[in-house]
Amino acid sequence: MTHTFFTLQQNVYQASHEPITVEDVDELNVSSQALRRLINSAQGATVGVAATYRPDCTLSSLAFSTLTRALVIHFFAANKPNPQQQLQKKKKKKSQEHQPQVSRGRILIQDEILCNIGIKLYGYRIDRIAIGLFLELSLRINAGVDILSVSNSNRRSFQAIMDALGGMTLLQKANVKTLFSHKDGDVATKDVALQAWAACRAATLDDMTLRYAALSRIATDTMPDVHLNTLAKISRDAEVLDSMKPTKVVNHVKADFNYKKGDVNLECTRFSTRIMKSRYSDQVIQIETMVGDKRTMVTGRAERIDGKQAHININGKVHASSKVLTVTTFGKGDLTAAESFREDVVLKALQGTITLTKYPFFCSIWAPSLNISWPPQNASTTSFVYYPDGTLNPSQYVAVERIISQADRDRVLLIQGPPGTGKTTVIAASVNSMINTGPMERTVWLVAQSNVAVKNIAEKLDKVDFRDFKLLVSKDFHYDWHEHLYERLQHCFIRSDQFGGSVVEISRLLLDARVILCTLSTLSNPNIDTITRLVPVQTVIFDEASQIEVGDYVPLLKRFEPSLQKMVFIGDDKQHRMPVVIGNFISHHVYDQKLRTMHEITSKTACRFLDVKTGREEKAGHSWINQKEISMVIHLARLYEIQGKKFKILTPYDAQRTTIEEQLKSAKLLWEDKCFNVDSFQGNEEDHIIISLVRSQGVGFLKNARRTNVMLTRCKMSMIICTNRDFVTKGAAARTLVGKLAATMGLESWLDSRNIINGIFK
């Protein structure tokens, strides 16, 4: 060990030994002497602990340390049997199968350290360690102290580590930063041992001992399986999703910029790749500029974001007359408010300060086998179906009855409906019924995953003349970026920078509205408290619920447990509005022939393929583009404009979407709200749809049948799919849903690129 972290007590650190490494937990049966020496060296029953993780978020090693000894244990993923071995195993009778041997090493680590009542473990994010031990090794923990919880800063921030280890007066900041800057999977054995040692050393400091004593311990050994299993799933799912976030983002900006007093002021041009401000992570923004033929590179951090304007404090200087070539953000961004809330709920549940299994709505989703005691309804008056602006078919009528019902059997309700079956009509009728015929104190929150989806609900309510609602919108999404989307909705609009007003100010904004529309993440906004006091979160209806990962409901269930009375999930995990030829195909390949399409368009020409023979996929950062397909899409867009057709362009890849939009704008064609990523267009429709598949070799997006189904079911009149014919008829995509559609439509459905270029198309 060569680093020094405590400027005081250096002699203690320098006396510590190199860690003993055990290559596998099961080797502990022959290394138990080393384990015993570690335990005997613990002063005051204090052991520091640190962990490393694989890219798939599973636990890869665990370090235990006292002030003088350290032990690092590696955990190797079990080898999965090959298909032949699996087949042979199935053929064996149960009596012939070998029972797995109990690992002596695992017994030792649990009995001697993890669940030894004479030892307290002090470490970083002990909640994550406890989850990993349970999921990977079926091990429990008895008394784990999450030392990061002593900090008032975000637990994922560097400041939290500094606070947990004793603060600036004791620490050499640069050395601490070096040790804890590793990414998962890149931590050396000596460094994870040193992390554990630092935790142990901090736990022996008088001031820190008192602060740690006030923290609740994590003890999974007394936690019921049903509770721990649920927390483990929620936590691990969140870790996996976080691990999939990009660590490099190419930010689209204008070439011109302003430079003043060490700040570079840039204008972003693409919302999804906009520069973001990071408070807790170590994100670095790299700016490449050129003046004449000379390129320069500077780095910095985002200091302030105002809509499209990003103010970057840089290290170094740039020439005022230079042009920006590239801007790239390196490193993951901060957790969102919802993600932080979710992580905090899991931590508190593991610490025992909250018991989620006492929450009826939590149990109804994650532990339905438990006895659920529902809270009483706030009103006894019942609602009846009321929808004067339209008619309901029998299935819609039943759905509305169940949604407005206050019976316990309907407290958690799932409404599934394929595209075009009237899910939004059901929502509108339900809201009408509850507000106009139910008790005056009943409130309804309409929630979706994205701002666009929420905006769509608002527009559809507006179309049926229901306007007694308020729409909550994030300033980051609205200001400078999507203001034009809300022109029709100014009467109901409340932006997030208005949330923190007084009760009087918020009351004036709400105007007694009892229906609120917002995204799920908005419900984690800390400034929303005044709104939820005036309009309690009682009945919550989730639209496009299939887009929401189940763990994302945790913050809502915890935060609004006192007022929550009913949850309704509306959506379709598969995704009919569409011409008969497309509807019949989707019914056969997705809905087991159970979907019937009633549509006036029956011709096969409603579904066409455009053969872009020379189109080739190209990598663009973490995304893909296909230049030849972009060219054909622009030709089609020009023809559709000339013909007066209403159309939208869809593509699975964001880089393709961005480039198409830029070229539409350059060609002086309609470009605003014309081109969408497939996922962001779920729940929407248009008369004519142009699709650019992009890929010509790898299957990519097309592997996901659910998302592909969304892409293919957006048109009301026609659809053209731009792709390479060989790729979807006999190449890698032949077995995908798009490949099967091409086979069903036949060769006569293929258009020649030359005809499109020459304008010969109707």
C-alpha cells in the first residue's frame, strides 16, 4: 500500500499489512486461519468493508479490513452448463441428481463476519453490498453501517465520501479522489482493501463514532424473505438500468459560441443530447475547436443551463474567433430525483426505518400473497358512468365502471387494450364520470412516463371539451425546447419553476382543479408538496403503463401512501387504427388472431417497402445512421408535402432522427414535430408513416418484438418502410417481425428508389 489518506495517524496506516487475497469464497475452508486473524485483530468489534462489481452489477469481490489486517475475497460467477449438459440433466431422475454441497467458505464468512453479533461492519453503500450478498451468494448481514449516510450531501457524491471519512481537516483530498474514482470492475485488489481500511479507520475516530452510532443498522438476517426478495429486485433492476446509461454523449451544438471570463457559452440544438449540469458526478465536457487549420481541445464543467444555452467553465482558453467542431460529455450524469428517491426508499427499508410490506398498494404489486388491509375511502358517495361527449361500446363501458368503482377489488386495476380500441376514450369518460358525478373531494392524477405522452392525454381531454384540469410540465422540457407543443394548452399549463410558490399562489394557479396531469418523475419533485396538499394524490391513472419499469412506482407509493386510494394501469404490452392488411398481420403474429380490424382501407398498397439497395449502417456514437435512407426519406417527405399528406417519420435510432430533422430543415421542408424516435411516438398516430430502419447488417432494435410492434402500428392510412431488401428478406432481419411482414406483403410491395427520386409515386 502506497497511498496516504489521513494526514494524522500516518503511522497507523503505514503499519497495516498487504491484504491476503482469497481467489474464491469456497477457498475459505483452507484459509480460515487468515479469517480468524482478521477477526482477532478487530478493535472494538470494528471491521471496514468495501466491494467491487461486475459490469452486470453482480458482486465480484468483498474486502474486509481492520486497522492492521485486510482480507479480499473474490466471487466467481457460476459456470452455466452448455445445452448438451442441460439436456443430460433433464434426462436424469431426481434420485440420480447430485445434491449441491454446502460451501464451508460461505458458512464461515456469514458466521464469522457477516452475522457475527460481536462485529459491526462499516462501509460505503452497505445497502448495495447486502443486496449483492443475498442475490449472488444467499448470504445475510447482521449489523451493517452505511457510513455515507452521515453526510448531508448526495450519497453518490465525492463530498459524501469526504464527510464519511472524517472531513477535510483529516484527509488528503487528491488521494481520496484517486482511490474512489475507479469505475465498477476496474478496482484493483489493493485499492478495494484500502477502501475497506479507510472505512475502518474512520469508524475508530471519536467524532465519527458518535455520528455513526446515530445511524440505523442494516440487518437482513431478520428480514422476511418476501420483503428482502422485493427490495433486492427493486434495487438490482435500478442498478442495471443505471449501468446502461451512456458514459459518453456527443452533444449537438451550434458552431458559433461566446467566450467570456473563462466560460464558453454554447447553444444546444438537440434536446436528447443537450448538455446537462451535474452536481454530484464527475462529468467532464470536452470541447474541440478550430481556428484556421489549428485544432484545440479544452475540458470543463457545466456551470449553468438556461434552455438551449449551456455555460461551461473551462480549464484553459479558446480563441474567440474559433469554431466549435465537437462537444462531448464524458461520465454518467446524476441520478434523477425519482431515481434518488427510489434508492433512498430501499436504503430505509433495509435499515428498518420503514416497512414497505405495511403499505397495501406496495403489497398488491410485489407481495399479493400477504393479507392486505385497505385504507378507508374518503367518501362514501359512488360515481356513475357519465360521458355526454361520446358513446362507449360494451367493453369500454365496463372498463369505466371498474375505474370509477370504489370497491376494494378495484383498488388496483389493469386495463389492457390494443391500439385503436379506445383507451384514451376510457380515460376521458372515467375522468368525466368521477368529477361530475362523484364526491367533490375526489381527485384524479393522470400520469405517464414522458412529457409527450402527458401532453397527448391533455390534448385528447381538450378535444372532448373537458378542460377542468391542470398540466404540470418540466421547465427543462418546455423552456426554449418544446414551447410550441403547448400552444393549445396555455389555459391549463403550470411549469415546474412555479411549483415552489405559497399556498395562495398555487391556489390561484390550480383554480380548484381536481384533475392533474404530469409525468411519473414529476411526482418525485421536492417542490410539488403544496400542489399535492391542495390536490391530494388519491386516484392515479397511468397511461401507457407498459413503458414504466415497475420499480419506478416505489417513490409514489412511499411518498403518497397516506392519501393514495386507487391505482389504475392502462396500456398494452404489445401495441388498431390501421389498414386491414397491417391489422391482420399484427393480429396473426402478435395477438394470436384475437384482434379484429374494421377499416375502410383494404388494399395491400397501404403497406410498402422501399428498397434502399446501397444503404449501409454506420456507427454514430452510441447510435446508428444510414445516409442513403436519410436521402430517400427526404425525397418521400418532399413528395408527401406536395401531395398535401399528413405524415410522420419514425426511426429506432436517435442519431438518424437528429440527422433527418436537420436535413428536413436544410431542405426547407416541414421539420418541427415531423421525425420521432419510435419509443417517444408510442401512443401516437398519423395518416401516413415513413419508417427508416437504419440497420443493414445487425438486427439491433428489431430483436425487440414489442418495440417493433409499436413502430408498425402507428399509421391510419399507409406506411412505407425504408430498408435494404436483402437485409429483411433473406438477411439477418428475415426472422424479425419486419422480415415476416415483408414476406407476407410479397415482392410486389417493394418500391424502386429511382421512382421516388423521379417523383413517380402516389
